Amino acid sequence: MADDNPNDWRRYRFATRAVRAGQHRTNEGENSEPIFATSSFVFANAAQAAARFAHEEEGNIYSRFTNPTVRTFEERLAALEGAEACVATSSGMAAILSMCLALLKAGDHVVSSNSIFGSTKLLFNNILARFGVDFDYVPIADRDAWQGALRKNTRLMFVETPGNPLTEIADLTELAGIARAAGVLLVVDNCFCTPALQRPLEMGADIVVHSATKYLDGQGRCVGGAVLGSQKVVGEEVYAVLRNGGATMSPFNAWVFLKGLETLEIRMLAVSQSAVRLAGWLMQQSAVEHVYYPGLPSHPQYALAQRQQRASGGIVSFDVRGGQEAAWRLIDSTRLLSITANLGDTKSTITHPATTTHGRWTPEQRAEAGIGDGLVRIAVGLEDVEDIQDDLQFH
């Protein structure tokens, strides 16, 4: 039973887990989690060293793959996502790469949604494809396309929901059913929602990946990532790649992310509240052709988002009349918003996806994904939303 184990966080609610889960106090009695800034750990004797290396005894060995601060972050994030295991990595892209290296081999096939982060598609097409892995891309909300793209050698279905940058929503319960029937694993990039707003594992997903750089940190301070899932797949197979491949999260970054998790729920609900107000305001601007935000009734998957997500998140994208020239003019006119492609910060950011996050895609790939030259993406932060509106000078 959960109540019999003081370290079983299932009996606590989300906000409590975000503050407390994973902490194991040392003999110093600290209230805040310490940073274990050490590369290695000392063994009591040679026999203990041998037992640790042989996996006969649990304990710290070397900070590339065993560090108490990193482990606290892993345990806390796993408690929030409802996962058996979490492996922390040096970046979000390292998380996706580690997952792929653990689970894919030459001759395997992956079906992915088309609306994913630009670097993810480049990792798939330009790097992993060189090692004999084949990729197909489908519209995120097209059930028949997902079903039709499956092959006998399909190993993974990969989806980012909400999608980047047009905020399309995938029906995770439906995709999990397709994956289960085909005997493949469903991987969900939960970067935009975080477990504060959406928990894919509860809807049948097998693996969740994160860029901790974004909302998990929440203040734009550090780079990191994570892979979550079962003990067998993540705790053993992905962990083995991390141990030997070395895409390691630093203890300092893990500590920063721990502090970010403590305020995750508060921040995600706050940015969602501001984003829906900004999206509604943008719809009233004559210079704006279209607004993409799952919290608007005009969004094609609005009803699904209301069911699947606790709130709609902080990403608002919109098409400006006049193409790239008008989009750049709008971006350059801002004085408050930060012109950067990062997101998830307390400071609102603005970017032009066609020339930044998705700038290395071909024009044909961008057109297929619906990313036009006039598209602008705002990641809403914690400023007063009226000041954000005042900063957007449409001409």
C-alpha cells in the first residue's frame, strides 16, 4: 500500500509532489536539497566498489550516471508524470536522441506527427536516417493517416502535443490505442504542457520526453532534458545509453530544475490564463489573419484540448497579414518582449518560426506543416497581459 512507504508519493497531490517528492535528507538535516558537486564517490572498501559496479548493491558510483541531486530531480519529475522511471539528460534534444538510441536500430521505422520542433525533425531526417532508421510524417489529428503509415517494422509513434508552433492537439487516448494494437511504443513530447496540464502516461502513452530547459525550469536559466516511462524501457534501456553515452545532466542544473518544479503548477496556470486573454485580443486585430491557440473555441481541436488538458498553455501563434516583412516589422517594434526562440520563461518571448526554430526546414516542409512566412509565435510569460498587448505595435 502507498501509505506504508514514506517515499511513495502517490498519496499526495500534485502541488505537494512538486515541492517534496524525491528528497532524501542527509545527516546534515538540510531543508533545501543540496547540490552534490562531485565527479565521483568514495566506497567503504574494495568489495563495496565491486558490488556497486556489478549492480549487486545500489548506490553512487560516478556522477555521469549516479548523482544524488540529479536523482532527486528524476524522482520528483517521475512523481509528477506518474512514471516508474526517469532519466535526466543534458538537453531536451539529448533526451530524444538517448531514447532513440536505446530503442531503435537499422531497419526500424518511426511514424511522427508533422508538427514537431524543427531540430527534432532534423535529428530524425539528417542524423538518425543515416543509420538506417526510416521516418514518415503525418498530420497530427488525422487518425487514418497514423493508422495508414504503420508498417511491420514500425517501432515508435512520436508526437508533440500541442504541436510546435501551430498548437495542434493529438488525441492521446486514440493514438495510444493505435500504438497498442500495432505493438509499437507511443512517445509524447510533453514540453508545452508539462505534467501540470497534461499527463500522457495516464492516457496510454509509453514514454514522455521533456526539454527541462522550458517550463520545468521556468526562468530560462539552464539547459536539460528528461525521458520518463517504465522501469524496463526507461530505467534500464535508456539509462544504459546515458551511462555509456554520457549525455548527462549536471548537478547544478538538476538543482535549478528542482526549484523550477516547485512553482510549476502556479506558473502553468498563470501563463494559460494570460495566453487565452492575449489570443482573444489578437483575434480582434485587423492585421492578424489567424490565431492558433487551443483555448479558443475557433481552434479545430478545442473540445479535445478541454478534455485532455487542464489548461491551454502559454504558446500563442498567429499569422500577420503581409508575410515575413510584416512579421519582422512587428517583432522588431517590440520593446518589452524578448526576441528569442526559447520559451517557458517568466519573460514573454517572440520569434518568427520560419526563419528560426523551423528555418532549416525546406520551404516545402514548412508549407506542408502550415508554417507560413507571416507566422509569429509568442510564449507568454508572467508580465501583465495588457503590457504585452501594448508592446505589440501593429501597423
